[in-house]
Amino acid sequence: GGLLRGSPTAGGRRHLARAAGADACAVLGLPPGTRDEGEVRAAFRKLAKIYHPDVPETGDPVRFQAIQEAAQQALTASGAQTSLDSIFSWRPSGATRTAASSSFSTPSSAARPLEQDAFAASRGIRVDITACAARRRKDLRKAPKMKELTHKATPETWEKVTDVIAKHLGLPPAALHPMLPLEEIGLFFEQGCYVGYQPQANIYMELEEELNVEIVKILVNTWMKMDLPKSGIVTVGDFADLIESKLSTAA
């Protein structure tokens, strides 16, 4: 199991779509409100020819995943009943996906972080790094990179973590329990460590403000990532333990 194991679950996509007011058509380059199945599939295939990771020079797995998810949302909204497996079954050649960890690898020609301008029309979906960097407090404590989880979440930390997650996803806190898979509530990472969606970023940023500790890294004002233990994190309980470990080791 893993925080990034294939594509996010249907439940996770629904939570993100509601939280972000997602406009899948903007990602696909279609007019707002397009619901024709043929147009959606044609738009997907056109972009896939550019961003599929096997395409030399332009291949990019992060962008490809984004258009996969946008096409899925648009096809679901159109009421399409046909199987989507044939166009959503992509896996990088020779890559493996496990729990969110450093064990994810992609072809060197395609393993590039998302360039923000590529999704300028869909900032309601993709994370806005500039806004996050401007929002971030300058006095956050920093924890060293950890190879493994070192602490179990205290009741106080668990309450703070679940309250913030529940508020942003429109869930009752009681719906979150330690064994709940993170991907079922839409919390997943791209390429094993990158934060791709603004609703996710909002959760991490608020937790930083509540707890006064750095949870994610903003790299050269271009992308956002989270340092994770090699074992990965799978459940809400694992995530709370990660936060507790950061709190306990931060300086």
C-alpha cells in the first residue's frame, strides 16, 4: 500500500474537486462545461502525444497525470459508461510505485517537476507556489530529514491534524481514524513526494501555522515537496506520526 499507488482513488478525486472547484476543461484546453465524450477523449489523446513520458523531450509524468485526472473528471461529468482503462493505464516504463517514498523512479528524460506556467489556466486545481511562498511564515522551526518515523502522535497532535484535514475536506473529524488510507481522502503525492494540488497545500500550510514547524519544502519558488521516511506513509495515523516526529526533532 502507499500514499502514491497508481492514480488517486475516486473518493479522493471527488474531495479535491469539491475543495478546489476543479475545472477539468481548462486543463484539457476545452471550452468550459464541455461534456461531449468524444471531445474529451480527443483532447486527452492530443495532450498525451505531447506529455506521455515515453515522448522524447516533452514527456512529463506529472503533466500526464494531471491530464489523466482532468479527463477522468470530465468523462465522469459527461456520464460516460465505457471503460476508461485503455487510456488511464499508463505507468512509466521500468518504474515502480510503492508507498510514498524515494523508491519511485521515472525515466530520466521525463522526471521533471511541474512548471507552473503549464497550468496557468487551472490554478484552481494545481498548487499556486507563489501564493504559498508569500503566505508562509518566516519563523517556522525546521526538522531534519528523517529516515524513519521516530514518534507516535500524541492525542493533542492527532486532534490538531484531524481537525485541519476535516475542515478543508468538508468531513466530520470523527470520520478520520488512524487506519484510514490517505489516498481515500485525496491526500497523495506526485512522483512520491511532490504536492500537486492547492487543497492539499492548504492543509499543509495551515498545519505549519498551527504547529509552528515546517512540513513541506518550497523549492526555488517552483514546486512543493514533502520529505518522507523511506518506509513511506500510508494512513492518517502515519501522517499524524510524521507530524509528531517533525515536532519532536525540529529546532
